Amino acid sequence: MDYAIEAEGLRKRFGATRALDGVDFAARRGSVLALLGPNGAGKTTAVRVLATLLRADAGRARICGYDVAADAVQVRQLIALTGQYASVDDELTGAENLLMIGRLLGLTRQAARQRAGELLGRFGLADAARRAAKTYSGGMRRRLDLAASLVGEPEVIFLDEPTTGLDPRARIEVWETIRGLVAGGVTVLLTTQYLDEADELADLIAVMDHGLVVAAGTAAELKATIGSQTIAARAASAGDTAGIAQIVATVTGSTPEMNSETGLVTAPARDNSVLAALVRQLDEAGLATSELALRLPSLDEVFLTLTGHRAGDGEAPLDPGRAA
């Protein structure tokens, strides 16, 4: 298989702390790999090793076939690194920011201007090209930051918490941008504390804890590891909640949980046939629901089961500059 990112047995100590204790993962070209983990899990350390900013004590890592230690110069020509917060110059316009990056990367003035124009159009910023970056919204600034990462046409992009501090609309805009990058053949390694972000974007998720990858797979595969599906029902009328709970218990053969505040009744479901049976019995009893669903465990439940922690990244953020 053609991998753009490969990590094998990565180990790194900081004094008595084992930041990485034998980390293994890989990402195919043109895909998104998400690293999830609680505070101190080792995600940022792993990214720093892959980006040639930190040398591992042991193990091997490759980017597009190049060893990050032995072939660091070649690796830096293939990657871009974007930190948690937009690193654009507020006083420069969008076009000037990209032109500056292009010139720093060795492009001629004409080539840098052409590249800036292409990227501003691609990221929906052409109309704001002559405006100072300080006038941009949060989502626009993040898109400009991502555009800056692409000036050198990297094959691999490392994104550390790319939607931190953004409102829901801006987050969706950034998600669409990331999907567009991947559709164009770019490989993305994403660290995030937002489990819905990993669920939406990642082709593969690696869950890290105490310097190890404790589980890896697609979102669906990870959800399947912790057990059965869940049936969820909410009464249209609060007075019917107890009756619905009784029918749920009969259909599932288990004692349901009832949330007294929301009126939601949930219980494990052994297979998909439970939903149809529940619909029939509720109809026969004349009980109406405002919500009725059969769902897999959430990624949050998976994360908590695997690590014993809620998601959250307390490690030091990546530097806002780029290893390129």
C-alpha cells in the first residue's frame, strides 16, 4: 500500500516522562489521519517528530518514503505545518501574506503572485485579497492560513487543532476546505480535541494514551469495538415516557435508562430488528415519539472507554510557523 505517513516504534523521553513509548500508525496518500488523545497522550510529540522538529530516541518515521531523520531536507520540502492559531500577518492583505510566503520559499515575484491568486480563488478569498488580514473573520483567517500552507505545494499537511476557537459556521467552512485538499491528493494528519471533527473528516483514527496508540481504525470500526447499538426513544408527551420505557424494556430484554430532564429513554439493542419491533409495539399502544433512533456508540463513548478520559489536549501547541 502507498503510504504518505509511516511511524514505526517511535519512542521519545523527556527526563522520566515517556512521551512516546512505541508508537505505530500509517496514513495512505490522499487521506486524513486523526490523532486523538487526552492530555499528555503524545500527539504533539509524534507530530513534531514527523515534521523533523524533534528527533525520536528510537523507531522510524517516513514521509512519502523519506526517513524523517536521515532525509530531513527532502521531508521538509514535502510538508507543511499549521499550528492552532492563524499565523498570518494582520497588517498585510491576504494577497500580500501569500506573496511573502512564496518569496520566502524561493518563488520569483511573478510566480509568487500567480500562486497567491490561484490560492485566494481556491479558498474563496479573491474578493478579500486586498483587505488587511485583521479585517477577516475567524473562518477567513483560518482559510488564509491553510492557503499559506499550500504555497509550496506540499504533499503532506500537519494540522494541529485547526478549528480551535471558531464558531460552528466557520468550523464547517474549514472542514470543507480540508475535504477539498484531500480530494486534490494532499494527505492530512489532524490532531483535534473535537470528536465530531474526527468523525466527520478522518479516514483513519488513531487513539493515543500514555505515549501509545491504544486503538486505530475507522470511526465505525472503533465504535463497533465497545459493544452493541443503542435504541433511543423520546415521548412526544412527557406523560408517555414511562409507557415507552416499559415497551423498550420488553423489546430489548434489558432495563432502559431514563433521563428525567430530557425524557430520553435508551437501551442496548442486539440487532437492527429491534427498531422495527419497537415501532410496531408503540403504534399498537398508541404512543407517539418525537425521537426514535438506532445508533452506534458515539466516538466520545469510544474514547472514554479506551482511555478512561474525556478528549482534551493539554500538550503544548505546535509552533505556528511551518516546517517547509
